[in-house]
Amino acid sequence: MRILFIGDIVASPGRHIVLKHLPRLLDKYEIDFTIANGENSSGGTGISRKALEDLSAMGVDAFTMGNHMWDNKDIWQFIEHDQRLVRPANFAASLPGQPWRIYSLANGQKLAVSNIVGRIYMPPADCPFVAMERMLEEVRSITPCIFIDFHAEATSEKMALAWYLDGRVSAVVGTHTHVQTNDARILPRGTAFLSDAGMTGPRDSVLGVDKDIIIKKMLTQTPVRFEPARGDLQFNGVVIEIDEEGRARDMHLINFFEPAL
């Protein structure tokens, strides 16, 4: 199977470039399943039902989240029952939503998608290593094809988890920093790893936010209202090919931009 993972989609600019280019990418890379990190897809924080439906209609099959997933209150109305959403596995167990889901592909294969958040320089959360162990006890009895979105700040934490899970999951791909890294590789036992898939949204920005707003905040140390930047757009992601035994066989970074009209 070939999976396309789209790095953090930021606000309407991010949705725009996905909606415009996703059909072409699905055809070009013969994608079987598409996953996107959607925690910034509505106004830069959280995900709304409209954003979910628009992106889903264009070919995104599943959405992973992160530390901003509760910022848009719409999500409380549909997260529990919407099969397209996966929440971080190491959030409090009492919260709604599923920490992993199994998807049946058109070719008959099954793919597990899970989400986790880091603990270094991040809000408090349970141990990601322990949470993954619990998940694997159930999931590997269903399918060996397992994709993990590790939403974390520190590359060391992401890399450590990938080595810990090498050979037991198909891919560990990082999100959250909004900067695509240059360390894509397949580990010795068959797990694809990338510290960060990057960001899909405003290119001339600071992590998707209007650069002048961020500069003002850093110069004055005063509160500011974050707003998505405008102008040129970028699309970041990764294509991963997985065999029937759950081992990654190939991976290819996607990174292109579209000039503003």
C-alpha cells in the first residue's frame, strides 16, 4: 500500500492548497490512503466540521491531531463517533475520541492509524512509550500495517520512539514543529521515520502565522492575536510504501510551493 501523509494543515491557506493539488498527487503517486494532521486546519487552531468535510471530500481519509485539538469547540460534537478522526493516545483516557483506528483499504488490506503527543517542551501528557505498548497489544493482532503520527517538539524524543518501535510499526512520522526535516529514512527492521513532515499552509510566515505579528510579539513580549499569514503557499508531506508484512519499503518527501496570485 502507498500512504500519503500531509504535514500540519494551517487554516484556510492550507486547506486551499490541499484542495487544489490533492487529486493530482493521489493520481501521480497511486495513493491507497491519505492521512493529514488537522489540528491547525480551522483558523490555525483546532478543526471544524466544515474543514473536516471539505478536506475529506477531496480525498483525505483520516485525520490525526495534537495539542491544539480542543481549541475549536466544534470537535466536541463529532469526535466520539467520526471514524475519520484519531486523537492522541496519551491524552487522558476519560476524553472522547479514539487513540487508534483500523481502516480497510480498497485492495483489502487493513491499516491502523494512531496519534501520540510528546512530553518534552509540551503540555503534560502520559508517557508516549507506554501508550504505544498498550496500543500495539491490540492492534498487531489485527494488522501489521501501522502508521504513527508523533506530535512532538523534540527531535530526540521522536527519534527515540521510532527506534523503540522499529520493526513493530510501519512508520513513525513527526508533526508539530511545522518545519520539514531532512532525516527521512527506513530503520533496519522496516520502520519508516521522519522527524517532522512539515507544514501545509502559508509559506511567508512564522509557522503559518503572520510574520509581523510574531516579530511584534518577540520584540515587545506582549500578548498578540495570532492570525494566519497570506501570500505564497507550501505543501509538505511524505509518501510511504508499505508491504503486506507491515515493513516500509520506500519513502518520498513532498515539498513544493505555489506563488500567490
